[in-house]
Amino acid sequence: MNRATLTIRRATPDDAAGVAAVLNGAILGGSPTILDTPVSVEDERAYIEDLPARGFILVAETPDAGIVGFQAVIPWSDFATTAHDHVATMGTFVSAAHRRLGVGEALARRSFAAALDLGYEKIFTDLRADNVASLAYHLSLGFTVVGAARGQARVGDRDVDVLFIERFLKEG
């Protein structure tokens, strides 16, 4: 993949099939993700249509492969308080054939800028403790591990540990 041919843009409901394909590839392909249920194109379309006002999905696409990755940024909390309005959460998925080629980094650069424009100051998210590749990716972006929870996620019949990570958007 040539980085010059990679396009990053906001997802529309018409991107549901491509986003679902990348997501389902991770879920069904054995990637250590917390997500364990494949999504239908219809469900993904509805999710994109119903994103909160301060939420967005960016897609990464190439002319030959179409959508090869995406990053979702949504408010961390929608409780009946404004205490967490400055915090977003983020999920990143890249097709197996396009990992370690700069797709995630390109998505993050654009997502961080868009999140700042929406008034976010921090990204707080979680990942499976056994997902070494995801941890390395996030650390390379300036995230720090702020905690861990044993047995936090139940994936199939197995409990897995989860790491909590954060990145302040104005620091790095």
C-alpha cells in the first residue's frame, strides 16, 4: 500500500458494508478484541446514522481495496452529567492485510484533530491486556496505561483482563 493513495474521510451510512467487513474481519479472524459478535451491514448503517452529535467515524480507504480501516470516536459517557464532556473514547480497526502500514497512525492523526475541534481534551479507552499489537499501537500514539481490571471482559467462555489507557490531546 502506498500512503499517498490512502484517503481518510468521515464515514457515511453508505460505508456500512466496508466498515462491517473490517470489523467482522477482526472479530471472526481471531484478533484479540473485546468485541465478540459480528455486525450486519444493516446494524452498522443504523449505528453510523445514529452517532451522537459529537461522535464520528473516520474511514481509511485505498483505490484498489476500498475501506481498509476505521476509527470511531464517541463521548466516553452519556450519563446525565456534563462532568465527562471533555472525554471521548476511541476504537480502531484495520484489516489484517493493511496492519503495520501506517493506516492506524493516519486515522489517529485526523481523529485527534477532529476530537479537539469538537471540544474533547482526552481520549480514554480500553483494550484486552493480551492484545500486544494494539497496546504497542496506542503507546506509539502517546497513550499511557492508567489501570487494569482482571477478568473484566468475558469473551466466549473465557474471562480476559482489560487495560485502561488515556491520551491527553493537547500533550503530544
